[in-house]
Amino acid sequence: MKRPERLVLATNNPKKLNELRRILGSAGLDVEVLGLRDVARYPEPDETERTFEGNAFLKATAAARETGLVALADDSGLEVDELGGMPGVRSARWAGPAQDDEDNNALLLAQLDGVPRERRSARFVCALAMVSPDGERRVWHGTMHGHIADAPEGEGGFGYDPLFVPAGMTVTSAELTPDEKDSISHRGIAVRKFVDYLVELS
């Protein structure tokens, strides 16, 4: 595959788009990144798989088929050891399909109420899938370890960032600058692996 001049990231989340654009830009790659709001609308697939990788490929395959562009899609989530690895693939819908990040965070805190610090270990995981119109398929993974705080802190990031304290730190992901978060985040790790792949293409 030749290095694409344009690609589509199968998301409506502007923060995920900005993250990919930042990392591509810092690598000096002139690749235009579109989001789903930049292309003709199509029925997005339901995330029915039981793994992050499976759901990422569902979304990337649909985007490549519908747009004719190289498509990327990530599926990411939080795994909490005390909850047996949940919320996992249900992270975005943990409090119910009609709920938001604040509701998800409130439910998680309620489920960990009274659980001591040494049992609040968790990790963010990401699977970043790429599908090209000619059928090439690749996937990259990233993991960020840490623990769940007792209360939300910080205004940055999204999702569970206000509750997640990365390993070796005393602040939450939501208290980090975008560049600081990119350098250690699960999605940042996976995206940099993808960027390394692009750099090798002519």
C-alpha cells in the first residue's frame, strides 16, 4: 500500500480527531484526516463484537467500504480489575446507552465505593484498526496502566479521564496537557505505531 494522502477516522469525536492530527503533524506527515462529519453519512455498524479489536474492525471496514478511503477506527475502553475487567467493551455505555461520561463516572465510583487504593488498579486499552479499500487489514494496540481515583479531578480529556491516575503519577489523565497525555495514553501509543507504519510507506 502507498502512503495515503487522505484517510478517514471513523469517529464523530472531535477530540479523537485532534489527537490523530496532532500526532501525525508531530511526525511531519502531510496526511489529511477526515472524520465521519466530513463524509457522506452512512449507517454506522453496531458494536456487537466482544473484543476491542473486533469492534474496531467493524467500524473501519464500514468506513472504507462507504468512503473509498483508507479507514481507521479505534475501540478503546477501561478495564478495572476489581470489576473483573469491566466496563471493557461496554465502557462508553456503562451507565446505559442514553447516558453520558458523567453518568458513567458516577456509576464507576459507586461500584468502587469503599474499595481501598490497592484494589483500584485499572488500565485503558485501545485497538486501532486500519482497512484499505483494496482489503488490507492491520491493527495496533496500546495500553496505559494506572488506578481509579476516589473523585474526579481535571477538566481535560474525556470519558473516564477525570478518574484515571496513570501509573507513576499523582494527577488524573484529565489534568494532563494534550501533549502529555498523547505521550503515554493507550490511544497515543497505538496511533504512534500506526504513524511508524505510515513513515515506512513510500
